[in-house]
Amino acid sequence: ETRSITKSINVVDQDVEVFKQLNERGVRLIAQMVPSDKADDFMSLLIK
């Protein structure tokens, strides 16, 4: 089952685990549709 994070991003549980592992290794993840949009911290969106 997918979960909607933004209008354009959907994740499954396996995705969430991978994103958490990347974050723990210091990888900064952002959500940004196009360069002119504000870059949002992806992990804060993921844990909402």
C-alpha cells in the first residue's frame, strides 16, 4: 500500500526504510518538483 508524501511523491514501507537508512548515513534528502520551487526537507515530510 502506498502513502502520499506530496502531490508527486508516493512511498511504500520499503521506501521509507531505505530513506531512513540514507538519512542516518548523512544523506540530505529534499522534495522539490522543479528548481524554482522551494526545497523541502524530505525526512520531515516523511515522518508527518
